[in-house]
Amino acid sequence: MNQKESFVIEGLAEERSLSGTVKVHGAKNAALKAMAASVLFAGPVELRNVPRNNDIETLSKILIRLGAKVAWQDDGALSIDTSAMSSTDIDAELAGSMRASVVLTGPLLARFGKVTFPAPGGCVIGARPIDLFLAGYEKMGATVTLDAGACVYRIESAKKLSGAEMFFNKVTVGGTETLMMTAVLASGKTVLKNCAMEPEIANVAEWLVSCGARIEGIGTPTMAIHGSGGALLQPRESYEAIPDRIEAGSFLILGALCASRLAIEGCRPDHLDAVIGVLRGSGAKIETAASRIVVEGSAGPEAYAAIADLRTHEYPGFPTDLQPVIVAYLTQASGESRIFETIYEGRFKYIEDLQKLGASITVMNPREISVKGATPLRAMAGDGDLTAHDIRAGFAVVMAALCGSGTFTVSNVHLIDRGYERLEQQLAALGASVQRIKAA
Ligand code: EPZ
């Protein structure tokens, strides 16, 4: 992964000139968890529709360093065999670049009785603690110690983990799926309350059930898991990742702003009710079918209306991961929009890039902004240098550049590569001028 790559983008100058079809990849945030769940199995598992992005590659490397065999098959499936795993020390450098590595800790602890790992890395979007994971492990009988010097957590359980009842005082996607997977091998029943209900969790849970796990309440706020007492799962069925709703939603918003007509194929419109509702409420023309969404962009500064009160929310509410993208869209809607980021307290770093292009955005507090539109976006005084601050903020500034006037450079595109597969090729196929270059 080259840290010093950038995109050079020619703005469309408010023309909705893109058009074509985008095929959605498998969901990164589902496939990563299925990869972690491979530790629960006695033999090799086959994962299908796994996207090939940097996060997937990073987790593959972490698994290989733990002694797993990980290989892409000729048919595109990812095969993972953890039967010869020999270590439970998660690589600090690799884990430092991706928070999802913390999801591995539960399966490793459940199977081997111990795990060590660094404080999780990933996107710099708020503190993102892991107290709910650690509290869960302790409830199941493990002991957690923090080696403050090395900033490494050591978790051990002298005997098999036992089932427990837990209430998440914050809805946590990673916490829900990790403790669900941990409970699969524990002895006895685990009840998880106030669970996250993202479809990626159900996607992995249903696969585990097809391979013998006993999980009830999938997709609801309360799940009950009847543990095997240590017996590993048998890989009876392959796993198939659901379509990535965040990738689909990203292109849906981009299509409304920059395309005359954009079809998004191989997606799950039913996973995007909140996003489609917000866009339609703002005046976007959107048609949906079983696995396809078509959006027709409207031109002119009056084309879209502002959103008076938009709040991000756990699924099925408006996804925090599309907050940066919808904010970039709202700079082109007429009127004042108010956006409340209820999940993270540090997810507005990209605002300064949009303000640099002329967007009228006020940060009221770490969780609330006001956007006044529509404002044309341009490289003010010839300065079109932008930065990708995280995966989704990176997509937002690329989209802002595309609907602006002038030439723009977006640096740190390795962060965009964590969640999108060759975004520049996808955009070029729609008619955009986006070049990937080695930064100077
Ligand atoms: C997942 O992160 C996603 N990542 C994130 O997407 C997404 O933004 C997030 O869910 C919310 O939807 C993956 O699935 C790999 P959380 P996760 O645990 O699981 C607090 C992307 O772009 N919390 O639901 O880490 C936490 O601080 C990424 O792909 C605790 O306080 O999110 C946050 O405020 C960006 N203690 C809130 O819960 C804990 O022990 C939600 O976090 C755990 C979480």
C-alpha cells in the first residue's frame, strides 16, 4: 500500500454529466467479520463476494501472521484455514491501521483461552474505546490486563468461557458481533441486550447458524447464543457477503449530484431506506427494484432542498458512514441544513476541505453542523489541494471536487482504498476525469 498517492480530479462545474452503471461489491464490514469468524471453525472456510480492498488485505495479513492459511481462489472466493493457527498475539503495526482487528479478539479468546492485541487503530474519528468488548470478556470469565508500557491488552481465561447476560449501554456494531461470535464457543447460554442491528451482523450470524451455531434473535435488539462448550464449527456452507450498502449509498448520493442517470446494480435497496428517504425528501428522483437503484440527477442550484434536521443513527437510521457524503451533497441544496452526528464525536475533519472550496458550513459543536446552500464549489485562488481524512470523508471530498469547477488534488487516497476498490476506475467508467498519481 503506497501512502503517497493522490487523485487528480477535473470538476464537472455543476454539470450532471456522469452516466452509466456501478456494480456494488460485497460489504467490507460484513466480510471482515466473517474472516474473524473463521477462527471458530475446525477446517477451511470459503468466503464469497469478498471485496478486494486494503482493509481485507490487512486482516488477511494479520490472520497469516497468526498462523492461518489465507488464499484467494481462482473463482474469486477467499479461503481461510485456521486449523494450524499457532499464535494469539495480534500484530500491533497491522492492527494499528484498522479498528476491525479488535473483532478477532473474541474468537481467539474463545478458542485458545488467550489473546494479546494493541489498542485498536482505524480511522481517527473519535476515541472509539473498546470498554464494552472487555466488559463482555470479563463477564464470560476472562481476566483483562493492560500492559501500559507496550499499550497492549492481555486477555486470558484459565478455563472455557462461560455464557453470560450482557446489556450494551451503547449500541456497538463491533461489540455485538464480537461477543456473539465469542459466545458461539462458550459453555452455556449468552444473552446480549441492546444489540446493534446492522444487516452485516445478520449476514455473518446466519452463516454461523448454517454451520451449526445456535443463535436466536438475529436482527433484533436481543440475541441468545447457546454455546458449544468449545467444539469448533464445521464449514458446512460457504459464506456470501451481502452487497455493501455504504458503497451503494455513496454512489447514490454522488449520482444525484453529478450524473444525468446512474444505475446502481447488485445492491440491496431495502438496506438503504433512510438514505433513499432523505434524498427523495430533498427532491432527488430515485427508482428502486429488487437489486437495483436508478437515480436521475437534476441540474441547477434550486434542484434540491435542504434538510432541516438530519440525525445519524444506528441501523436502520441514517448511517454515520454516509454523514460526510450527505453533507457534501447538502452544500448543493438550497437552504439551511442541520446535521447531528450522534455516533461519533470527531467526524467533521473533512469540513475544512469543503469550506476551502467555498462551502458555507458552521460547526456548532463536536456533533452538530449547519450547512447553507447552494454554494458553487471551486479551487479558490487556484488552491484545489484536498485531503482524505478517513474512508468516507475521502469519498465526500472526491464528490465535492467532481461537482466543483477547476482541477483538484485529493491526497491520502490509501484511506479511500480501505473501503472502495479502485474508485478512480469506477468514476472514470461513468465519464469522470480522475487520475491516480504518485504524490510528489
Ligand atoms: C463499525 O465500527 C464500522 N466498522 C464503522 O464503519 C461504522 O462507522 C460503525 O460501525 C458505526 O456504524 C466496521 O464494521 C469495521 P461501534 P465499530 O462499535 O464497530 C462506541 C467504515 O468506514 N463504543 O458501533 O467500531 C464508539 O466509540 C467504518 O467502514 C464504545 O464506547 O463501531 C462509537 O462512539 C468507520 N465502547 C459507538 O460506540 C466500545 O467498546 C459506535 O461504535 C465500542 C464502541
